[in-house]
Amino acid sequence: EELRDLHREWGDTPGIPADRCYFLHAMGRLIGGRQVPGDTAECGVRFGKSTFFLLKALDDPARAHHIFDSFAGLSETGAADRPVAGIKAWEQGDISVEEHQARMNLARFPNCSFYRGWIPERFGEVADRRFALVHIDVDLY
């Protein structure tokens, strides 16, 4: 019931599949319940749906959450980025979302810090941090 309520609260904004939302929500509950120390992060946030489910479960505004995304869509594809059979190959710029859209969707979480740029070029800014969970949701090798 709680997860259905969260889906209604999230609204129609596209994002990751429901099963991954449920998994991240469960991970948030586990990390919070066991008081696992450290920040959380997401690499590839798009609209912010997975971060929403994670942070709703954690319910800890004192725990820093770091958001890494280019907000320019996908980078140029390489040889390792082979298309899956029957699915159109990704192209540079696909699945882009304006940063303000993600910020608006996550505005209720004051513990979010946004790092606009290519992954992993911005990781140096958090090299001194310890993490309880990092959700890596990228589409290219």
C-alpha cells in the first residue's frame, strides 16, 4: 500500500521500472533501519524517480545525497555500447532532461547536492566522502 501511495505521489513522470523503485525503497529502509553510516548517491538521475523512492524510505534529511548527471542526455556511443537485439541503438543526446526538472521533482529533499557533468569527471568533488549506497543507473559503457 505504501509503495502504491508513493507511485501516486510521484505522478506520471517517466523513469525507472516499478520493481527498481521498490528495490531502492527497500534499500533505503535497510540502510536507515540498520543505521548504516555514509552518504547516498545516484549516478544518472534523469527525472529523479529512483532518488525519490530511496530518500522517501530513508527519511533522513541529515544524510547527504549526491546526484550526478550530465543533464545533456547520453554521451557519444562507443564500440562497447552495442544495441540490444530488437531495440533501437542509443544516440548521443538521447534521454536528456533539463536539470530544473529533476530539481523540481526532488525539491522536498534539502539534502540533495547536484553535480552537473559527465560521470565520473565530477567524482573528485566527493572523494573524501564515505557512502552507504551508490545507485549507478547509466545506459552506456
